[in-house]
Amino acid sequence: MLTVSEVDAAYGRARVLFGVGLEVPAGSLVCVMGRNGVGKTTLLKTVMGTLTPTAGRITFDGQDITRMPTHLRVRAGMAYVPQGHVSFPQLTVWENLQVTLEATGHRDPAAVDEALDVFPALREFFKRPAGFLSGGQRQQLAIARALITRPRLLVLDEPTEGVQPSVIDEIEAAVERLHREAGLTVLLVEQYLDFALRLADSFVVMDAGEVVHAGATEELHDEEVRRMLAV
Amino acid sequence: MGALVNQLPIGLSIAAVLLLIALGLTFTFGQMGVINMAHGEFIMAGAYTAYLLQGLTSQSFLIALPVAFAVAGLMGLLLEWSLIRRFYGRPLDTLLLTWGVSLVLQQLARDVFGAPNVQVTAPGWLVGGVDLLGVRLPYNRMFIVVLAVVCVVGVWLYLTRLPAGRRMRAVVQDRELAAYSGIATGRVDRFTFLLGSGLAGVAGVALTLVGPVGPGLGTFYIVDAFLVVVAGGLGQLRGAVLAAVALGFLNSYLEFWTDASLAKVLVFVAIIAFLQVRPQGMFVLKGRALV
């Protein structure tokens, strides 16, 4: 479904990605792992188009999207939940969802209910500005916001980071359900090994801007792979 | 005492004009980080629109309001599309660029309309005034205040009730996330320019009621409008309203008590002192997420 091949990316003159390749087959859950600062978030930003690669090619459903603007990628069926539970702080929870719905191609109001069925607790905070929610609530809102676009590929950047443990469980369960039951394709960046182990079909390990290991999840138990992930 | 009270409508109408001008500035500044020095020339364009239309029909002045909005708005749109969007993320370059555009537009006005000021005759129904509780309320100044209130309410409704306004607030608050939500941020930027520049054009028409029209009309107001933006907090509607009212009264009363130049100095001192205490302006984005 998503193919990243030989992608280089840089922030100004600082190169961050060196020939990164990645394959996310339809219906799979692929986890990108690696220590801090190895380029995982940069890879996702390149996939979503906020950063344009200096070399290489990205295709989604066979279509070359390397230079496609971000909002068109979203309308094409890619949704992104950035790191750090981001929302529009001064918009209410309802407005956060509504503004996303209005920007989607389908504009089907039922999408809001579908997304809220995943995180029913959000209904209580409908009229509250998103900036006043807790980190965990905001992360639920962020995922709900992404689901409203009815994505075929969901890209998650460390969804459990900085979130209280009770909410981590809810988020994990939700991602698991979406993937297992609804068959949603997921590209996940996660440092939390247990979560990755339970959910992922395959994984890639990054180091210093390169993919140093790729394989099926069973291999994650390997001593060598564990060593690559050790801080 | 009487003179002091009569200064009230003057202060209010200055505040109203400043507000109309500052709205566009605060949006383009807050949303795109662009300091648009050519904003003043959209005021001028609005004022000359009223000048060109006068005498054409009996209601030329009222017709001039939407026409000036369209003329100035399209100028803003064109400026954004042709030049400014290529300079996003480079605030100093946009400052120089728009300043250059401002000079070119002023010279253009001089070539087309001549350097001397021209006068727009106020329609008959705006001549005179009414006495209310001992305060003399000139119709022209009251009209400006009503106009500004209508525009601000309109902008507020647009921002809070309409999908396009919601998109605009989303882009102001988090441009990247807006793109991730499927919003075409470039199109929203262009529309913000259209709206802000159009309001400056309306302010230009309003200004023809209280003074002559000349090529330098915009420069006279642009600095005060920027002060409103900075004191009110970037991209904040509430802040712009409060700051415009405060600055309008400060201006008119200080001018009344001292003289025009000393008043300017005192206003600057007041703003500098205020920004020492609250560098972020009156209002800022609030919430746990931003602490």
C-alpha cells in the first residue's frame, strides 16, 4: 500500500535520512523502531509530505506521491497522528473534529460518530477547548480526528508517549481493534516494545538515518535486535 | 468639561478605524507571520475608490463600501499570490518586500490621481449631528463606529460559525496540523489576505468622512494599527478590539490635552511600558497544551 524507496531527507543542510526504504503492505501493521534522534519522526513527516525528500520515491496505492501536498495525501486516504498529542488548542473538541470533517472529501457526518465510538469519553468534553484537556484525552482526540478522514492508512507517531497508563491501555486497545477488526493498515512509530511486539506484523529498526534491520515481529526477540534498540 | 466629553465620539471613531485596519494586519501577522507594510495602501485604495465613485449615483457612498472591499481585497489577494507566498518563513524579507510594494503603490496613486489631496463629499444624511445628554454626536463619526461594529460582528460570526472561519482559526493555531487534517492551507492563507485587505479598503472609505484623501493616507494609520496588533496579541480578535479602543481614546485625548506630536510620543511610551509588563499582548493562546 505504501512504498518508500531510497528516500533522502534533510532539514536545511542537515541530512537526516539516508536512502530509507520501507514497505507497508495493505492490511498490515508495520512498526518503526529505534533510539531517539535516528530519524523516525522525520521519516513519517516525509511520508506525510511536510518534508520533501531530496531524493527517492514514495508511492501510495501505486500512485507517486513524492511531491504531493500534505492535504491531498490526507484526502487520498492517509491520516497522521503527530507526536505529542497535538490538537487545535483554542477550538473546542467538537470544532476540532468538525474542521477535519469539512476538509475531507466525503463530508459524511456519520464519520464523527464512528470516530467517537472508538473513544466515547470524548463526548463529555465536546464543548471544551482542546487545550484544556489532559494529555491522554488530547491524544484520543488526535486519533479520533485522524479517523474522521476515514483513512486507509493510519500513521501514528509514538501514540502512547507522555500519556497516563490507563489511557495507554485504551489507545492500544483501540489501535488493535482498528487493525484487527476493521483491517486498517497502520504505520506506527513506537518505543514501547511490548506494544509493538503484540501488534506489529513486521518491523524496521532505524539507526542514524538508515534502516539497519527489517523483519517479522518474531525476530524482535533476537538478542541482536534488542541490542540495537537498547538505549 | 464639555470639550472633554465632545472628544468622546472622536476617540471612538479613531478606535473604529484603527480596528478595521488592525483586523487584517492581526490575521496576516498571526496566521502567516507576515508584517504587511503595504496594508496601508489598501486603505488608500479604498478611499480612492470612494473618490472615483462619488457623484455617479445618489447612493455612491454606500455602494463604495462593498466596491472598496472588493478592490482592496483583490489587491491583497494578488499581492499574496504573486509575491508574498514565495517569502513565507522569511519575516524580514516580507517586511522589505511589502514596504517596497507600499512605495510603488503610493507613487502609482500620485501618478494617477496627482500628489495633492482630494476630497470626498460626505452624503447629505451624514452631515450634522445630534445632541445626546450634552454630548455632540456627529453623524459621520457615529456612522464609522456603527460600520466597525458591523464589520467586527461579521468577522466574529465568520470565524466562529462558518466552516471557512473554522479552517482559518485552525491554520492560525497549528498550520502543520491543519494540513494533516486535510485543509488546503495555501488557499486559506489567500482568503485571509482577501478578507483583511478588504476590511482595510472599507476603513479607507470610512476615512473619507473625516479627512481628505491622499497618496500617503495609509502610512498615517499603519503604525497605530500595528501598535493595536502588538498590544492586543497576535491573531486575537478580542485583543484587537480592546487595544483599538484603548489606543483610539489615548490618541484623541492626548492630542486634545497636548498636541499631535507629543501625543504620539506619549502613546509610544505607554505602549512600550505595557509591552514591558505583558510582552505577549493582552490575549494569547491559552490552555494546558501551551503552558
